[in-house]
Amino acid sequence: MFRSDDTHYTRNRCRTAYIKEQQHYCCRTLWSLGRLIPTLVREHRALLALHRIGVPVPEILHFEVEGDSARLVLAGMDDALPLDVALRTFPEAAEDILQRLAGIIRNMHAHGWNHGALYPTHVLVGPAPAFPISIIDAEKADRSPFHAADLDRLTRYLTLESPDLARWFETCYQDEVTDSPDTPLSPLV
């Protein structure tokens, strides 16, 4: 169950929070040694890891697990738009937004992480002039050296006003690859 627009009060200010609750929705992972765990445990673990490597993800406000049920409360991003909508709404900033997104994705991939469901709706872009970016819905994120599926999924579902913007995104991602230090990916854990 997913409820949005709940409020969370911190230090005398009110902010939007998203509550994700799941019951009897489990998965098996290698790191859990094949045991059934709530899928939100996997998402919580991924959000912590992505945050540690510098990928902008929502702030975790609360997390709890009881048996095969879990609740994850995440801070909302005020006035954020899905990537497609942001690019259409702010065409003058499209190149900058795509360049920064390419760097974020490349950083994630360079550290051995894949999002697993990188659709345009899972990339939020905040308001002008900074246009902050946040990657959301990381329940399928995992450690893997196979990154092509992330890029393919994003570019396949991303509606861009011009093919030049698609080439720009791919070029920015590749430039990040070429400019990155010649260090091997960190070992899979």
C-alpha cells in the first residue's frame, strides 16, 4: 500500500512525506542468503548504499519491519516533477538536467549499482533555478556489473523533444565514463 502527501513534522515545520507499507510482499536476495524478506528491506538497504556513494535519493525519515510487514517513510521533494515533465516544462534547462542526470547514473554504475527500474517517472527534478535531481523507487536496485539495462530502460521510455537531446544524454554519460579514473569497480558484496 502506498499513501502520499502525508505530513511529517520536524523542528516546527511541516513537510511532505511518502509512506510505503507492504504486507506479505517479499523477495529473496543473495545477501539475505535466500531467506524471504520484505521487499522494503531491500529498498531501505539500497537507499542507504546509494546515499553513501553520492546518489541523490529521498531522505529516510522512518523505517520499521515486523515479520513480513514493513513501513518506509521518505521525505518528499517539494514541487518536484518527473523527468519527462520537467524537460517539457523547462526546455531551456534540458541539457543541464540531462548532463547532471548522466553524471549521477554513471556514478551509481561506477560504484557497481544498478537501479533496476530506471524509468523517467523514477527520476524527480526539483524547481528552478537549481533543478535538484532525486532518484526514487529503488526497491529493485542491486549490485551488478550489467548497467546497459538501466540506460536502455530510461532512454526507451524517455520522451525527448529532439533526437539531439538523446544524443546529448548518451554523450554526457560516455564522457563521464572516459573522464572517470582508471580504477576498477568496487567488488560486489
